[in-house]
Amino acid sequence: MSHLALYRKYRSQTFSDLVGQSHVVKTLQNSITGKRFSHAFLFTGPRGTGKTSTARLLAKALNCLKGPSAEPCNECEACVSITNGNSMDVLEMDAASEAGVDNVREAIVQASEYHPTFCKFRVFIIDEVHDLSPKAFDALLKTIEEPPEHVIFILATTEYNKVPPTIRSRCQRFEFHRGTIQDITNRLAFVADKEGIEYEPAALTAIARMADGGYRDALTLLDQAVLTTDGKVTLEVVYGQLGLIADETSDALLKAMADKDVAGIVRGLDEIYRTGKDPRSIVESLLLRLAELTRAAYGVEVGGLADSSLEASLTSTASQLGKDRLLAFRSELSVTHREVRDVSLPRVWVEAELVRIAFADSPQAPVRPPAEPVRAVVAPAAKAHKPEPAKARPAPATNIVAPKETGDKDFDRLTRAWLEVVTELSALSPSASQRLPKSRVREQLKSGTVVIEFERLSDAEWVQEGAKIRKAVMESWYKHSGGQQELKFEGSRSNGTKPASPETTTVELPAEGESLQKLGQEVFGSGDGT
């Protein structure tokens, strides 16, 4: 006999067994008891939170031969047939695979005309209803709007916004919540005890955190952990199963980053790579550990740490790193986690990222370009291929001239801030790298507005009139200037002369004329002179 997955074996069979959705259960039971239930229900919420299980429970409660009852008896013929999935009056449909209008007409519209064969109501459960085609929704609409008295619709979806308003307005909506870590841990412990599985409390807590609020996902992870080991389900087994690294290893790497120990970071990563872990798993492990350390640092109940030595180790590590550093590491690593999947050399890139994060609070730390403005500027939807991430292809260093000090502190500060803006956006946008370097700070008006002068008027208008690029420029400017000065973009003055401010403050391409020829010879070698 094939193995029955735990999430199927321990699917809730009564409302009292449904975990974490008391608000839904109470409303449904009150409506059934008062015989004021709707003809159409819409269950929304994340995956694995009990929507389909609740739909089956509702079908049983309505069709129970001893009811309609607030709790199905699970003994009568109607309850047993629905539990076994062979009831002719409870029809389940997966909209993800049967999204067409013909499927809806045949399976629902036409079938709803017939009276139930045995039960009180003919119940239609449509899972992932948002996947239905527009024509299928149109075909369903009339039946949901004025269904026969013997028909009940239960629609389930993880994407409520994709369900047409015409359908939503005709249903009673019930929103399912993600399970709390404590609720999921308790459910895992209940299942493990029933199955005779030995476990560490910390291992179940780790599974609960990784399930992201989904009971089904948690039971699936427990199932995998049991198959991975012949004995006790430990924290090490869980981490190994998911490709994550041990807490001690994560702590050592974080401490090396805190100490700015580059050699320690590199050695630690090499040891982890030798165990077969991929770069993305390393970043995920660090983020998970930082989450635990942050909770310990701020006195939030971690849960599941029955071993006092583990709790003491967690508190000690959090104290050594400090609250500010913990928050900084979490913020930077979250961006790293989002981008690691897009780089061509993830191993080298992660190593460079950890070193960069370690020195982020140093005066000479490199500035990381923000992700949002870049995507707003340079991610055209028409491109078939995904552009490489910013750090994989920075703009050439020769594109921008570093400003020299002029003696005017305010002017020099504004010039340096604008240089940072140009450097940041040029490294990520081909269009920006062609236009922004040909600009400079010209002056600051009495009103406080800073005038940015472009060699070409068209470039100034490109920034001034483009909503997305202007927003990106302004966000970068506020960050680097440390103030809220407004920017005004103008073309070069018509007489062609430059203002009194030194030419060295100009941010432009230096490789022109003879310098361009000289640069070409340096890069490509001396050829025939052409």
C-alpha cells in the first residue's frame, strides 16, 4: 500500500479540528444553526490554510442526515461519502485545469439543473476559481446569481483580486488567515505524537517558521523530515533536508561579518560550499538566523526552545552582534536574497556581498544602488530577455569625472551629491548612462532650488518630463544630498559659455577627441592608427 501523505491523512474532519480559523468556523456554524446560510461562499486566503478542507466540512454539515448541523456526524452515509470523495452530490472542480467555458457549462451550469440524488443540497466546490477564463465566469454568473434552491456554490481562491466583482458581490466572503507559529507547531506536535515520531521541539518550530503560515506545507515538510532520518527529527535534520546551514555555522559567519574579518568570511563560505550548499541557501539560512536573533535581542518570545542552552546561545549571539547591526544585516541580506537568483556567478557574488555588508558602516563603504528606481527606469516590458542585475554590469568608470574641491563648501557638497546620483543611476540604466554624465551642478538659487545643467536640452527634458526617471533621480538626490532641495533641469546656456563655477565640477564623458583616441589605444592596443 502506498504511503498516505500526512496532510491528507490528518485533514480536518470536523469544524472543531480546524486549526487557526475560529473566525470562519464561528460564522459558518451560526449560519447553519440559524438556517440563514448563503447559496454562494467565497473562501480566500494563502495556500494551505484550510480553504478546501472547510469547503468539504461545510458540504458535510449541510448534507448531514442528522442536520443541517453545526458539526457533521461523520457517521451517516452522506458524511462518509463526502469524506471519501465519492458523493455524487458534492462535485469538486479544479479551475486551474478546467478553466474553459465548456467545462463550466457541462460540469456546473447543466448539472445544477438536476436535483441531488441522495443529499439535501448539490454542492459545487471550485478550487482556484480565479483561474477560470472570462467566458467561463460569464457562463457561471447567471447560475450563481439565481441558483436553484437545492444548489450551493463554494469558491476557493488564493488571489481574490482576480475574481470578477460580479462574482464577488454575489458570494459571502470568508478570509482565511495564515497560521501562527504556535498553532502550526502545536499541530505538528499533535501529528508527530499520533504517528509515534520522535522530535526536537526546536525542529518543529523551525518547520513552522519555514511553512510561512501554511498548515499543509508544514505537514509536508514534517513528512519529508521523517523520511530523511531513521531516528529522531532534529533541527540538524530539518536544516539538512531544506539545504540550509546549521545555526553555529550561521553565527560564525555573522560574527566574522561583524568583525570585518574578510578572511573569516571567505573561509566560512568555502567550508559551507564544500558541504554542497548553494549560495541562495546560504543567504536564506542567514536571514532565518537573523530573524531568531532579532527576536531574542528585542525580547520577543521565540518559542520551541525547550533546551535552555540553545536559548542562552541565541541570546549571547544577539548581544554580541547588537541590535543596530542585526537590523542592518537583515535589511541588506533581504536585498541580496532577492537578487542572487539573477546573477551569473552567484558564489562569487554572494562572497562579495557579505564583504560589502560587513563594511557597510565604514566611511569608505561602497554605495549600493537602490533596486526600485532602476526597475522603474530600465525594465521595458517588451524585452524578451531579463536584463542582468545592476551589480553584474556597472557602468564604465571612465564615464564620470570626479569633481575637485572649489573652496565653496555648499557648492562642493551639492556637486558630490549629484555625482553620486549620476554614478548610481548610470550603473544601472543604459539610457541614464548616456544622458546623466553630460550634466553638472550649475548653481543654487536663493529659493534653495539646485539647477542641473545638461549639455543638450533634450537630455534635460528627458529627466524633467519623464515621471519615472524624475522620481528615481529625486529619490537618489534626497538620499545623497541629505536634504530636500528641489532640482531644476535646464539645457546649456545659449551663448555656449560656462558659468563662473570651475569646470572640474562638470560631470561628463572625458573621452572625446584626442583623449578618446588615446583611451582606445590603451584599451585595444596600438593598431594602424584608425
